[in-house]
Amino acid sequence: MILHHYPTSPFAEKIRLIFGYKNITWQSVHIPMVMPKPDLMPLTGGYRKTPVLQIGADIYCDTALVCDVLEHMAPAPSLYNAAPKGLVRSLAQWADTLLFPVAMAYNFQPKGAQHVMGTMPEDVVKVFAADRQAMRGGGARMPAADATAMYKSHLRRISSMLEGQSFLLGDTPCLADFSVYHSVWFTIAKVPVIDGILEATPLVRDWANRMAAFGHGKEHTITAADAIQAAKNAQPVPLTDDVFQDEHGFPLGTQVTVAADSFGTEPTAGKLVAATRTRLTLERSDPLTGTVHVHFPRMGFIMKKVDA
Ligand SMILES: N[C@@H](CCC(=O)N[C@@H](CS)C(=O)NCC(=O)O)C(=O)O
């Protein structure tokens, strides 16, 4: 398993910590924080978000899908034991889509941004700010005062879930814990100058310490060229027969694009080779990687037919 990521990425921290929880050995490739990402594009064909999981010539986009893959490959300990799967997934999705932007608007208020980027050259900071603004479709981040009030409310709700139990949905951790954790991790680990917001919710800080203790599993560093070569040397895993649930009215074999429905909507184009209940798979070829399968979750992604 190869994770394409960078150290300060919260969504990557979610996956690194699941590697630790499941005691997985993995290979690490660091990618740039902003576009262009010349060594990632031959693998994903356009998808630019962080992280991306590669297993040979199979490329998995979005951490919701990556978590499904990890659960399948390393079922114990499970990410779903704590509660009914629908509840676990829905709480995880709330954290990834609603808690995360609020927490990051708080984390990147001027004092936090200065702490994270104070040592970076000014032009790098400018490029980063412009890249993220473009990802938000040109919009500004939520104002810090509003984000602070909302983050406090979210932390109180999280704290209330932790009353009388060690993890959010019981005494074992589940996917929701990892999804909530990555936002709180950024506050504690990356902007400690403003982590006083956790003082009102000590249960959350204790839980974060329990989560951090899972560590990152066994990590080996490889180069981007090694990862590209690994794709070239492999064939995509054969797809099962049960690969087609049509919702769009076009058959397998159609040339399509798939793109996130918000924040970072760069599309990947390819031939639709699977459309299951939960995921879409595109086949594409690149001179550097040969044929790869790029997999996306259905949830949060828009598929369009490429006009001939
Ligand atoms: N829904 C995506 C969200 C991933 C995401 O937004 N990642 C951030 C970094 S934590 C990102 O891609 N930032 C821009 C970049 O790295 O290019 C997932 O679950 O993987």
C-alpha cells in the first residue's frame, strides 16, 4: 500500500492513524501541498486532493473509499464494531464535511496561520492561499469569529458523546473517531498557540490523546518515481462481475469524467469500467504508468459523459 500525502494534511492523518490502529505496514510518498502535482497526475489523471492510496495499478481517491479498502484488506480490528454501520458512516461524514471546514477556519485564523506558515517564504504562503481560495471556488474562508463559535459548539457535542465512554460511539474506536480526530489533531498538533479552545472540553483532549496513541503503523519512505514504477509493473485487480448499477443512463465502456462535487473539483477522465452501489471505477492509460484503474466513492462525486 502506497499513501501519497504530506505531513500536515488532516485527511492524511486520518489514514495514517488507521494504519496504526490496524497495524498496517505501508509505503509513504510525499506530494506537494498545492498544484501542480506532476508525479501524482499520471496516477490519478486529474484528482488532486490529499491523500490518495495506491495499490499497484489501482488508485483510490477520497478517504471514505480508502477506509473501505483498508477495512477489506485488514478487517481486524474493525472500523465498524462500535455501532450500526449507518450511524458510524453518517457521523464520519458529518465530521469530514461539516466539522472539518469549521475547524480549519478556526485553525487558520491569523494567529494559527502565522504559527503554521511563519517560517515559510512569503511567496510560498501566497501560492498556498491562492491555491486554497481557488479550491473553494474563489470564496473566502468562514470568518474566524463565526468559526470559533461553531467549533466550540461542535467540541461540546463531541464531549457529550464521550461522557461515560472512551470513544465516540462506545468503548472501541470506530471510523467516526478517526474522522472527528483529524480536525482536532490539527488544532492540537499544528496550531498549539490556539489550542486553548479545548480547555472547556477536557474529555475531548483525553480522547485525542487516546487516539494519538494508535500511532502510524510501520512506514517506509519511497520516491514518487518508485510509486509510478509500481503502477507500471502491475495490472489493475480484475473487477468482479457485479459491477454495474446504472443511475446515469450510459453503459460500461462510456468515456466519462468524475469530479468531486465541491472543493477541488478537478476531473479525472477515463472509460467507465465499474459502477457499483458505492463506487465508480475509470480505466485510463498514461505512458508513465501504463493502464490504471482510478476508483472513486459515489458519495460526493459527480459523473458526466464526455461528449464525442
Ligand atoms: N473528501 C476528501 C477530502 C480531502 C481533502 O480535502 N484533503 C485536503 C488536505 S487535508 C486537500 O486535498 N487539500 C488540497 C491538496 O492537498 O491539494 C477525502 O476524504 O479524502
